[in-house]
Amino acid sequence: MLKQRIEALRVCLKEHNYRYYTLDAPIIPDAEYDRLLRQLESLETELGEPIPADSPTQTVGAIPSNTFRAREHTEALLSLANAFDESEVEAFEQRIADGLGEAFTQDTLFIIEPKVDGLAVNLRYERGNLTIAATRGDGRSGEDVTDNIRTIADIPWQMHSGEMTVPDLLEVRGEVYMSKTSFNALNTLQQANGAASFANPRNAAAGSLRQLDAKITAKRNLNFFAYGVGAGGRDLAASQSELLDLLHTFGFAVQETAMAKNSKELLARYQQLMLQREAMPYEIDGVVYKLNNFDMQQRLGAVARSPRWAIAHKFPAQEVVTTVNDIIWQVGRTGVITPVADMQPVAVGGVTVSRATLHNIDELQRKQVYAGARVIVRRAGDVIPEVVKAIDVDENAVFPALPEHCPVCAASLFRVEGEVAWRCSGGLSCSAQLKERLRHFVSRGAMDIEGLGDKLIAKLVDEGKLTDIANLYELDYQSLSAWQGMGEKKISNLYTAVEQSKTQTLARFLHALGIRHVGSATSAALATHFGSLDAIKLADEDALLAVPDVGPEVAASIRSFFSEAHNLNVIERLLEKGVSPQAPKIQLNSHPLSGKTIVLTGSFSAIQRRSAQEQLRALGVKPASSVSKNTDILIAGEKAGSKLKKAQELGIEIANEDQLLAWLDWQ
Ligand code: IVH
């Protein structure tokens, strides 16, 4: 049984090695590979039999493909053992201390280098000239990629020797990588050309280096960092830090390093780099700790595939594998039905994740997610965790279909033409939509009503106490006192918060209404521009388009919101209950026209009369339809008739369209 499991794991890992190293197209995340490898390691130990040399625990990479000529490295390229937590770093320090005995003191130095996420190459220099460049391959021999390597600007064709004599033969080792900028540019280009995009910079770098046409490699903008030497490097330097300086003098790019004396200092630097990771121009997947002194390194030697004097401390994986328990259909504020994966909790990118949105049915189908699926979950930086795709998709898998009806209120679903999303047609009679609308209405950037959390909203809706937003201002607070957890204090705080929200600003009120495409910034722009709810309600598309940031789609959405009877009714009831959105004061009081009674007459060419009227109203102007002694200004367009005459008779100030436009643009 144990033997069978070991054999199965070896076969599986060999396949993943082949996919990663030879095809540049891994199908599982690195963290999953590491997990499988560790599992194999521990099973092999448990079995206690000699481990065959070709076991993935004993080898590095995969045998080179035969597309490129195989090249034997003069000295084998090793790999690094991994540490995943602090205790493994402490154990590393302890092993070194034990191995070195008295030679290990408080002043023994470790050097810390970022672990670049690219691919290792071996560069052979003869009398200072680059002769052969090969990928790592299986560690003993790799693929000849010399022509492609020559396109990388960080790699000198001829080593810069300066005052020094360069060694007759020197193997320089390092990592070929692709910067984040080049990676994004490449993927944009791939997409524009209808070609598949690369999953990450490492794959992109590997794929680019293994091109048959070096012209293509040249366009990919690869980079290189040197971090070590092989044959010919024995007596060049006494330590890793000296070696890096020397390699730099020879013309190679090297990374910034730090020194440490113990695991505590190693871990402090690790934390620092983890914070800098996002902002770095290239991807790193961990930190490498190396004993700095070469004599000491030599005394410790290597085991199987990795040296004893170095270890890679990996960052929390940004991609992991977990299992989907179920697909849940959520109903959003605007009725959009969203599939959400409920998963076995898993740590990814430093947080534990158990839910991730699948956005829409199309995406769910593309990613082949179903209940029971094993999926890759990704979370990089601060971004929301996402399901990348399912792996090992079961032949008999049953993919969830879009529900036929709203999963909450059973109303039918519809799809707006040109949109991917399906929506519930229940509107506010769908309790899920209502709850979401209310949540949004009371939220921080909106009406900011404290004490009305998700649970209370859900209960108020479920108990029929809230049937729409306007209800909020006619709550029967008395009846709430019978509810558990609703003490007098809580109720009175809630009452105060609801009352106070009545004088919330116009911008927040608009945002709270939840008009599609109108977020807080657009709401603020609308409030400043129009100055009153009435003006916005009446504004036609042209008037709306005059607001900075408002494009045709937003304008249409605003118009459609205010032309729906139900919405107008809710707004009316809110106002009736005493909600009185506060207009931005600055504009109303400081505009030269505010407070004036103005009559418009004749026809205008650059602006529609109605739109002008609305905008004037927003500025605090009182528009009137006939001229009287109370009129402050008459704005006369072309073919103005009797009103102009009357204004002249009464000695009223008369302005033309140009002046009107100037006033409306007035800031
Ligand atoms: S030293 C014997 N230093 O990580 C030591 N490797 O997981 C050999 N890598 O094969 C490697 N950055 O491809 C070293 N600063 C660094 C590195 C680094 C990235 C890669 C390299 C290596 C792999 C091991």
C-alpha cells in the first residue's frame, strides 16, 4: 500500500516536472507541487528503503526536451530546500550550528537574497567570452539556449574584467526573469493578437527563453540576476557577498542583499521583503538564506538535490488548491444573480478563504467549477481572492446550471441585452434585493446610519417591518423592544441615527439611492453641478452629460432611474417623511445668480431652454415664466418678442445667450 502510494506520487510528480520545466505550462500551483513533494519525502522516509536516484525527491527539474540541443553542465546545478514557517528556519540555523560545531559563532553571517521567480540558467564563459548558455534541465544537463540568452541586456557577451584577469573558464549561474511591466505588456499584446496569455511572469520568461527564433526572445524583454558560480568559481571569492560584488564588476546584474547573524534577523528581513513584494518591479516567491562563508559552505556540503548551507523561505502561496463544497446563488442589490463558491477553508496569500465569487454563469462554466471540484484559488496582494479554475475535472462532473427562478423569491430571471448577468425580476418584492438595497442605503459612504447591521436588516425584512427603503423612516420602534438583543439603548441609538440621516448631504443621498453606475464620486459631481435633487430629477441627458465624469451610459442610467414610477414614489415618500438632502452650500450661496428671479425667452442655439432652466434652478435661481417688476434678469435668445419689450419698458436687466452660457459655466 505504502509502496503503491509512493509510486503513484512519483509518477504524478514526474508529470508535473515535465509540464513545468519542459512545456512551461504547469497545471497545478507551485504550492500544490511543494505539498506533493513533501508528502513523497515523508512517505519515502516512512518506508525506510533506499530511494532510487530518479525519484523526484532526488532530482532537479526534468530531462531536457529534444527541441534544443542538450548541454552538459561542467558542474551540476543544485536546487534549494524549502522552509515554509519560522520553525523550519530555526531548524535550518540549528542544523548549520550542529554541522559546523565550534566554527559556528555569534558572528557567523548569513546572506539574504530575494528569491526571483524565473528560471535558472548556467552561462559558460571561456576566457571571458560567453560560449554556451543552458537551462537547468535536470541539473546535470540542460537545453542550449545560447542564441536566446544573447538577447538579454543584463548578460554580457564578454565579461568586463577591468584590472582583473578573468578566469579561463567560469560558469555563472542565475535567474532569467521577466519584469512585471514587461509581463503585462506582453499579455496585452498576446490578447490583442488573439493569442493565449501567460499565467505568470515565470511561465512567460520560460516560454520566451525557449523560442526557436531568437528575434522573438529579443522582443520579450527578459532580465537576468546572477547569484552564483559553478565550474571555475572555486577560488574567486571567500564569501557569497564578495562573489556577488565580483559578478557585478564582471558586468552582471545582481540583487540587493542583506546580512544576518541568526534566525531572528533572517525572519525580520523576511517580513520586510514580504511587505515590499508587491511594489518590487519583478516577482519574488520567497527569500533565500545562504551561509555567507564559502569554506563553511564546503564543510557542510549537499544532500540529494540541495545544499545544506542554504534554504529558500517561501512566501505564503498566492495560489493554492482546495475543494468546492457547494455553489451558492446570491442575489445582489440590483437583482444580479451571482454564483459563489463555498469552499473548504484554505490559507492563500496570508488569509483564510472559504468563499469566492464566480461572477457569472459564463465564468463558472469557463472555469469548470462544480460542487466537489478541486480548484485553484488565487489571492495576490490585497486583491479579492478568486477561483482561477478547476483542476482534474471529473468526467462525470455535473456543472451547475443557472437557476430557473430567483433562488430567494422565485421570480423569473431575465438578461439585459448585451449583458452577461442574469437578474431577478422581483425588484423590491425580492427580500434578497431589498436587504442588499437597505444595506447599501445605510452604509458608510451613503446615509451612514449606524446600528443597522446586516443581521438587523435581515430580521426587519424577514419580519415584514421593512418593505422598502422609505419604510425605514416610519419604523415602529416600540415593537422592536420585544426582540432579543434590542435593548432600550440600542433602539434609541438607532432612532437617533435614522433621524440624523434625514439631513445627510445630497451627494450621499444620491449615492444611497443605488442608481446603476452612480457611485460616490459621480454622486458628488452631480450634487455640486445641479445643487438640488429636483434639478437632477429633471435633468435631461444633455444636461447630465455636462457633468464632469458623466458619460452616455451613466446619463442613461440616471434618466432611467428617475423615469421609473416606483423610484419616484420611494423618493417622494422619503421626502414626505422628512428626509431633506442638503445641497452643497458653497455653490448656492456664492453664485452671482443665486436667489435671483430670471425669465428665459426666445430660442437658444447652444443649449435647450429646459436644460438651461434646470441648471439655473440648480444654482438657486428662481425661474419664472412671465416678466414682472419682480423679475431680476431677462435672458433673451433669438426672436425674443413681447417679453423682451416688457422688460425694456420696466427697465429690467437684459442678458443674451453668451452671458447665460458664461454663468452656467461659472465655477
Ligand atoms: S541559489 C545551490 N539564489 O530558486 C543554490 N536560487 O528553488 C542554488 N532562485 O534553482 C540556487 N533566486 O532557480 C539561488 N537568489 C537566489 C535565487 C535562486 C531564485 C531559484 C533558482 C533555484 C531555485 C530553487
